[in-house]
Amino acid sequence: MTPTDTPTLTVEQAAKRMRRSDTHVSRLLTTGRIKGEKIGHRWHVDAASLEEFIANGRRKRGRHTPPEAAALDAPLDDSEREYHYPGVIRLVYAVLELAAEEAVAGDLPAQLWVDSPQSDHWFQLADIDPNAARAAIKRRRKPTHRDVERIEQAIALHNMGATWKAAFMQVFGYYSETLRYRAARYAEVMRTAGMGD
């Protein structure tokens, strides 16, 4: 070893030093929270970086978020975005587009998701301002889905003991798994939002 080389550890040695699993150390390496170099299929952990992480990087869980963790949740800058697999970004756009279309059409679960902070990260990944997107969707959306009243009738029949098939045949005149899925989603959202029985 030359004087300019830094000492390295295997993932197993680093895990033993931290008293954590090999998977945890690998996750820290891939997210950049500790430094290392991958040669072939094996990581070589920078010993100084590991010691620094142990001394400074660990924080007790609570209200304080360490800067490293906050950086992981921050929107991506241009240099980071180019490393993302393009298919993932296309998938994010597809999810947002579908949620927006369903919210505009009056689908209550989609409306609640778009309005919730859970969707912020998705909008930020796509470089879309969440508040501007929500405002545009709210301007275009219908108050509720056109079948909401009939779905509520079918749910009420089911709650009174009818099978899903019998309830949908009575209310809609037909039965499909898609219709049952929509009713189950609607009932779950109503329960979660505290609007159900």
C-alpha cells in the first residue's frame, strides 16, 4: 500500500464494525452516505468515511433530520437527474398523468391522493410544482364520479349482507371485477377519510 492509498474494509468488516447487516452497509454505500469503491462485484469501504459516519452520521430518531437524510429527500438537480434511468422518469409521468385524469374525472381516491402531501415527491421528480398542478387539476375536475351514487348503493347492499355480485347486478345490471375494485377502493378511501359508517 502506498502512502496515498486510503485503508479500506470489506462490507462484512464494515458491518461488523457498525454492528449492522451487510445489506445496511451496502445501502449506505449505494446512497453515498459512506464512501467506497466497487471493484467487480465487491465493495471496498473507505475506512475514514465509515469512521466519520459512525461519529457524525448516526442520529437518534426524533424531530431532527440529519442533513444527509434531508438531502436524500430533496428534489434532484440536473447532474443527479441524468443518472436516473429514463424509464423511471417516464413511469413517474405516467403515474401523475393517470392520477390527474382520474381526479379530473371525479375519482375520489385519485382526488385525495393528488391533494395529499404524499404526491409531492412524485411531482418534484417530474419537475412539476405540486401546488400549481393541484390548482390546475382542481379547476378542471368534476365534483364526483358519475357512478358514485350507484357505487354507494352497491356498498350499502353489500354491507347489508348481499354478495358483491348480487349488489352490482341489482344496482348496475351487470357485474365485473373492475366495478368491484372501484367499489372496494371507494369504500376504503371513505373509511380512511372518516366519512364511512
